[in-house]
Amino acid sequence: MNVRHLATRTAGPSRPGPPSPPPRAPAPPGSSFADALRRAQEGAPRPLTLSAHAEQRIEQRAISLTPPQQEAMSEAVATLDAKGARDALLLRSDAAFVVNVPNRTVVTALAADDLTARVFTGIDSALVL
């Protein structure tokens, strides 16, 4: 018996391919990649996210973070991003925030009374709001 003959005997019957996936439902309006790209090109700043540590500090120190304040911070981070900042200090009259600019994430927050004699390391930029 030759090898080719054995190969055809052990291969078994051919199997059909995997089942085709069910048809996808159309995406809701405004959720396509093209829509996201258009929004990004319009210059609307992406919202900031808060790290778990920052959330704790904001709550512990009773720091206000209203929607208009968040918007101002988001615009400030967009400005810092355009200037090439990586880690920045945002100073408000009542608080300070350390922000990772590329990730748009608030890393920590300090109330105004915590700002005396504080040294901020690991930042490359600062912006006063």
C-alpha cells in the first residue's frame, strides 16, 4: 500500500465550513465610525475621566465638579494636548487636579487648603483655570 492511498483513507469526509454569523442589526444613528471621526474632527473635546483615586479624593475633600467646571477642565486639557503636554496640573481657585493629558484622566485632586507647601512632581505643564 502506498502513502497516498493511506492519506486518502485517513482524511475522512470533508466537513462543511463554520456556520455563517447571523445578519447584524443596523447600528443606531450616530454610532458609526464615520460619525465618531466627524465629531473628533469638529474639535469637540472628549470628556475627562476620573481615576478611582481621584474620585475618592474629590469625595473626601468635598471638591465641587459641576458640569460647567468639567467642561472648562476638558477644554483646558484639549489646549494642553495641542501643546504636547503629558502630565499637567490644572489649578482652580478652590482646587488643583493632576491630569494625564493623553488619556484625558484626572489622576488626583486637592482642595485649596491642601495646596499650601505642596510640591508637585512628575508634571510637565500647568494651567490656571
